Amino acid sequence: MIGGGAWGTALASVAAKAGREVTLYARDADTVDGINSAHINTKYLPDIPLPPALKATDDIGAALDGADAVLLVVPSGAVRSMAARISGLVKDGTPVAICTKGIEPRTGYLMSQVVAEEMPHVPVGTISGPTFARETALGHPTAATVAFEFSHRDRLEPSHSPAARLALSMSTGFFKTYISDDLVGVEIGGAVKNVVAIGCGMMTGAGFAENTRAALITRGLDEMKALAEALGGRRETVTGLAGTGDLTLTCSSRTSRNMSLGVQLGQGIPRDACFDGAPVVVEGEANARSVVDLAQRVNVAMPICQTVHAILHEGRALNEAFADLWTQPISAEPRAMDLTLNNPAQKSLTRLDGGVA
């Protein structure tokens, strides 16, 4: 397990409870000492006891020595550098699962493509789904998707595929795994949902309620489907745990840093004052750039993500940006109708308190 944050620790705990021999790599010596001596991650999950069998180290070579599978749980911006660092330490054919959601800026690569470029000698997949770290570590019933591309041999013997083997290895009485061969669809769901969650938070912070959030979730899901399909993924995948499930969770709770950031911005709090000024990494903030850039490259319209991007990175006022979103041309559901009408509505949004956003 490469990464000693909350999610890396939670996944390491799951694997240990599933009976696996787990070594967690963390840079921070105090984190390593706390896990080994007190079975606690004092920095990220200080009140949750960890399995005594879980071991930690700040020696990355020792963590990877003899590993049968590697879970990469570092921020998306660090995935490439970490993959390059461990490439020579991971034996050929060892499955590497990325447990980070995002799209690389500049290249537009999914995280699996980033790792595959740095580690061409291993199968690369992902673990994704509606999974808050704290709840997972506490043993709340949780489900996630394990996705790897399937080779011809994997299709002949699917139970021996990397996806199946890792799903079996991570399964417990409370952590339920599902298997997918649609790596693109699973990764797109994980990356785009963070951006939509910021948008939901913005509207919540500005004083709007459930109608608004439901509309953003539903239409955000459609944007996820369109992008996944354009990149070779399946729309069906995006309706599963890694799409609909993760989107619903992240857009419904301020436990999500993405939702929480949006709420604070919607309340008018300046970005540098959000989270009481702490330097909190919010994946959707950077992903808003990379998602919109990738969508433009493949000619996919993603108006919700573009709205969030305009507010975060182009200096647009929240009220103006969302008013534009709500008065865009009227389109059809389902897409097969292929109908677009000019929208006669004026650009104004009435808040719950009677004011105009």
C-alpha cells in the first residue's frame, strides 16, 4: 500500500482484515510509528483502531519487496512521479491498482494511462466507488469496483484475471467488491464526479436546496456518460458504483472535500480562507481544468463542469455562471430525439430566502 493518508490507511485496514499480509508505505515517520506501535494513524484517522497485523514502513523498497499486488494511493498530481519511482521495484506482472481519481493536466491522461506509461511491465487497474475513508475504516458496509482491462487470457479464465484476484483479496464481510473490464468508464466516473460535487456545493452554499442538487447530479451523470463513451468507455459503467454511486455520495455530504469547498465558495468565502485557511488538497479543483480540457479535445459538451471551471479558474461570478447554465438552450431527453430550442427564460436565480443569487 503506497500512501499513508486516510484512504490508503482505510484500504490497508480492509486488506488486513481480509487476511492479507499488508505493508503500508508512508513518508511520515510519526505515522509509521503510530501504526506499528499503537495501531493508529494519528494524523488522518486518530480515533480508529487498525488491525494489529497491518505493518507500516517509511522504506518504500521494503514495502514493495515481494509484493503480489500494489495499491497506489497518492494524490493525482503525484501519481506519475510515484509510479516512476517504484517502477524498478515492482516485479513484472504484479497488478498495480490506482486508488486515486483524476485526469493528468497537459496530457489529458487517465491515471491508469499515466502509470502504464511509467510502468509498462505491469497490469494497471483501479479501485473506485462511493467510499469515504473514515466509514470504510470503521467497517461500515461499503462497496467498490475493481477494474482492469481484460486480456484474451483473462476472458478465457476470468477468475484468474488481475481484477478478480484483487477483488477476492479485498473482500470482507463489510467491504463488497465488484469486477469491471471497463477501466475508462470507471476512471471517468471517479474524475468527473469531483467537479460536479463542487458545483453542488456551490449551489448549496448559495442557498439552494434539493431540487437544484438533484438536477446537477442527474445532468452531471449525463456529462460523465458522454465523456466516457467518447473515450471508449461504456455508458452502462457510469451508472454503476464508480459513477452514479460515487457521484451521489460526493454530492450529498460535506464529508467530501469537494462538496465542502463548493459550499464555502457558495457562501462567499474567498478560496484562500476556505477550510479556515488550511492548505487542503481538493482533487476536483485541479480536475476541473483537466476534465474541461479533455472534453474540449474530444468535442464533448460538459456545461456543468465548464461552469465550475469558469468560477474556479476564470474568475466568473457564481451567480452569473449558474444563471447562464440554467438558461442554456432547451435540449431533449433522451438524446435520440436530437432536439434543441432557444431558451426564452431570463437569467436570474431566486434563492430560498427570496433573494437573487
